[in-house]
Amino acid sequence: MPGIKDRVAVVGMGCTRFGELWDKSDQDLMVESCHEALADAGVDLKDIQAAWLGIQGTETGSSGARLARALKTDYIPVTRVENYCATGIEAFRNAAYAVAAGIYDIALACGAEKLKDSGTTGLTQMGGEPQFSSWVWAPIVAPARFALSATRYFHTYGLTPQEGKKMLAMIAVKNHHNGSLNTRAHFQREITLEQAINAPMIAWPLGLYDCCGVSDGSAAAIITRPEIAKRIKDDYILVKGFAISCGAGPQGVIADDYDYVHIDEIVRSGQMAFEEAGIKDPRKEVDIAEIHDCFTITEVLICEDLGFTPRGQYKQDIEAGAFDLGGEVSVNADGGLKCFGHPIGASGLRMIFESYLQLRGKAGPRQLKNPRIGIAQNYGGLPGGGVSGIAIVGCRD
């Protein structure tokens, strides 16, 4: 099939500061990110022909009118989407496909979320089908779920508890260093290895610094076709590939033969997106990888699932600096979920925003040397019934 590679351009993006934004509503955040994106692109709101809003929210049956009211759009189509933690990428993907199809010339994608006012701390796991004998009922909170992956990873690859904890702590230290260089991050302070290792325990072996925070935020993108982008600005970037992989297993349960050290949806989404983008060796060809580090152990699993490191080799690679700023693949160069938190609808577009800055040489103290390809990846739900979304963007050839 022809795919979307190089058929869509991003000409403007905006991103709020993420954090405990008690004085702002989700609509305030939408206005802030969207108007920054419009100003960055140099276009007016009246130039937007359609928009997509990614928001998990707490409203049953909510619609795109939430964004229409916030921006005061002039009766254009506005569509609300949600797809677990891939919600932001889903909004971006839908807008990009509509533009690539030639239906619209310029579209807007916005992701937003207010968690601090909602009483929830992230994606809620709903329902379940315990009648399936080959599946295990899993009504567990996220830290406990990923703690199981951490302990299983240590066992599978022969790490002592001390070695495993140090590996996870190195991820927290790396991402907090990156976040300290980012004025939009919720947490902008470096931590030490000792602080990460000795932090209060949440669900062993995951301590406080192994878990991402609870935040509010919004990000937005202006999308058009390359021939139009050339008339708007010189430093636009191109979409290279997309993938959304949805597990078909029962909701709220985990297969009883699951190994806990990989996630099929992430593996499959990586394969699909890399094929569409023409990427054959992710470790050598991807410069920026903004991935779903809701917990430090998920960064380990995702790096292995996406082929940035062989199975069981993450520890050696992080110790060698392979995933630091300027390493072979700069993983979570902006600080990741670890420093931004995870306002669900906003995270995917926030991740794309980092590649947008880096590919245009606008990332300030985090700027990499001549990056060409960036990816954003989100994962939500339980293995076998979850969702992984990937967006790949790059420079013009």
C-alpha cells in the first residue's frame, strides 16, 4: 500500500508547560497550545478547515465541541478521539490522514488533559472478562502491574535486585537530567543515583522516582501537505509513518502464559511504523525516541520491543550512555513522562513536539547534532488488550 510517508507536513506546533495547573481548565490549555501552534505556523484560525481533539476526560459521550467552544471555531468539523494512552497520537494521525487524502488543506490536532482536578491519576482500567480460563483477572493499579514486569525482567535476565534497581535508577537520573533542561517540564530538577535507589517505595522494586507524576497539559500541531507547507515556512517537518496496534484479547485480563518482559502491541506497532517509514535498523536510523516511560521499567521494555537494544541488553547500553542526549538513540530527550507526567490526551503530541523542535534545531540546551528522524510512542492498557501508537517524523530529504 502507498502509505503516508512524506505526504504530510507539520508547519506549526505548540505546547503548554505541564504540571499542577490548578488555575487553568482543559479549555484554557487547549487555547494556549493551539494559539502557539497557529502563531508558529503563521496561519490564522480561519485557515483551519478541520480539527481533531484527543482527550480521555471524564465525560461520557463528550464531543469535539469542547475544542470548538475553547477556540471559537466557525462551525468547522471538530472530532473528539480517544484510544487509551495513544489518544494524542490518534488525534494527530486522524488529522494527518484527512490532509493526505486531500479532503482538507490545513488541519489542527490538539491533545489535552486535566488530571489534577479529576480525582484520577491516569488511565483507568475498566471492565474485564474473568470467564476465560486461559486469562488472569488483573484488577491491579499501574505501579503494581509494572512492578511485576520489573521483577520478572530481573529474573529472566539474571540481574540481582541491586543490579536491577540500579539500572532503573539510571533511567530516572537520565530523564530527570533531560527534564532539568526543559522549561515546559513539570519536574525540572536533577536527581542523584542514590536518591533514586533509596526513594520511598511504591510497589517493589519501583520507588517514587521510578513512577511518572500526575500532570495537566496540552499540545497541538498544524498539519498540511508539503506543497502548501513550502508556501508557509521553510523549516517544516514531514510525517514518515504511523502505527496503531490494538490487542484483541479480553479487556482487564492478562494471559496466564504472558512472560511480562515484552508487549506484543508495541512490537507490532514498531514493525508497522518502521516499515512504512522505510527504517530497517531503528538503532542506527532513529535519532530521537520519545517513548512511554510511565515507569522506568517500561522504558526498558519499549527500547527492546522497538529494536533499540537486544533482549536483555538494556543495562549494558544505558551504562554505556547509548540512550543519553547525543547517544546512539536519544531516549526521552525532553525528560519523558518521568518529568512531564502523563496527561493522557496530551502526551503523544507533546512527544511529537520534541522531535519538531529537535529536527528544526530549536531545542535549546537539549539540542542534538543534526538529527534526522524522531519517533513518538505511547502504550496504554494491559498486554494482549492494550494499545500502542507510534508517529514517526523526519526532515526533508
